[in-house]
Amino acid sequence: AVVSTQSTGTSYTRGSELLKVGKDIWIKLLRGAGCEILSEIRQNKVKAFLLSESSLFIWDDQLLLKTCGTTTPLSLLHSLDKAGLQSVVYQHGAFLRPNEQPNGYRTFTEIEKEVKDLVKLFNGPLTIQPTMFADGSLEFNASLYRKPAQYIDLKLSNLFPDSLYHTAPSKDHISSLFRSIFNRSDNTWTLDLYHFEPCGFSLNAVDNTGEKYATIHVTPEHKFSYASFETNDIGLLMWEVEFIVRIFEPRNMDVSMSWSDKSVKKKFVRSVMTVMDLVIQPGQGSGGKTNLYQFIKKM
């Protein structure tokens, strides 16, 4: 699940910027949502927390919380001071193990009720759009006010067991695969990598300006194999999408895009089509800004 919020200069903490919120406060809020901070990148313009269940990025006027597992990300929004809030976007893909989710998160109907309850807190117009793809999977989008940022999110599933990731001889080799993506970039990136036991991998990345980010998360178990790659640096993905597909060799890949330049979106989709075989169905998000695409790989 992804929760993205944007605020004015004086926002959730009685007039102070988000970067001035102490780490102890974030620890408490994240524990309430069911996750812990494992490590962090700290720069003048951004803090990037690598979590036990994905990632949290914090700028002065915006935060991005990306979670997985049995977390309850909407509970963090309930804990925030709403003064100065301009927008909230909540996204949730299809459930792999819905019966293991806590109450309120097992079905899209339950999530829709929870999101609607937030309207009472934020006192603003809400757009809710579940998008059904041809194969029956769902992408859930809830937007309060306007879309706060541009981004591209790749969701790869049914990873090939003989992929570069699965056949890597060591954790160091896995790390080097992902480091190479950022080493080829024109920007200088700070990376935070974490290998979970007995398996699993996460990475946060922030560029030298503090404005561009990337986050990677991998669950390699055979029956539920999944990887995600999200960034607001479209140039990075434009050049590296073929290598990313080679790392995981997914059978399925969903792409969520929020990008104002339609020509850039079309160019990126064409780049994906060079390594994946078919667009099953394009979906249009609320306000015409979020585009959802689903690709498959022919066997």
C-alpha cells in the first residue's frame, strides 16, 4: 500500500516542517501502523527510513509511506495533525494473502469504508477508483484533493526461479546488481540496502539534490514472488527497465504512472514493450493523471 501526502509550509506539527519532526515520533507512529525503522538516509532536504515493512520518505512538505505485509498504513494518517494538509493519495494493489490481513484491510470494500472515514477527518472531496484488469486483478486508488507528485511504480510478480536475482551466489552479488543501476545514472545516489532473513531485500535511494528518490522491495518466495521498483526519476527507469526485467524475469508487471507529460508516458510504455510482450489493459486513474498498465510475458 502507498500513502502519499502533501502539506503547506506549516503542517502537521503545530507550525514546524515535517523534517523537524523527531525520529522518536516517527517510531511511535510507525509502530502504530505495524512496522519498525531499520535504518535511514538523512540529508538536508529528505529523510529516508528503511522499514521492516518497506519505506518512508519525508520531505519538508510531503511524505511517502510504502508498506507491505500486515501493516495498517491508514492508521498513521489518523495520527497526523491535519492543519495545512493539501492532498492525500492512497493506493493498494491486489491482495496475495487477504485472509492474513487485519480487520479493515482484507477486502477493497473494507478499505473503501476506511478511506471514506478519512474524509471526515480531512474535510475534503474524495475520489475513489478501483480499476479492474482483464485478468481479474484490482488496483485501488483514493485521492483527496490533488495528486501531489509525479512517479512511476513497477510491480513485478511471478518471478522466474532461474532469474539473476534467484541464482545470485551471494547477498553481496545481489547488492551489486542493484548498485549497478544507480552507478550508471548521471546523478549521485546515496543507497541504503537491507537483506532480510531468511530471504527478501529492500533498498532506499536518494540523489544528491534530495529531490529524487527510488525504492526497491523483493519478496522472492516461489508461490508469492514479488518485486517493486518506484521512483520519481523517469530517466533512471527509462534506461534501466530492460535490466530490471532481466534481474527478475517476471511473468507479470503492473505499471502505475503519474506524469504530466503524455509523450514521456508513451515513451516509457514503449520501452517496457521491448522487454514485455503484451499490454493486457490500460486503466485511467482519477483526474486523468494516474495511468495503470498491465503487461505479461509470453511463455
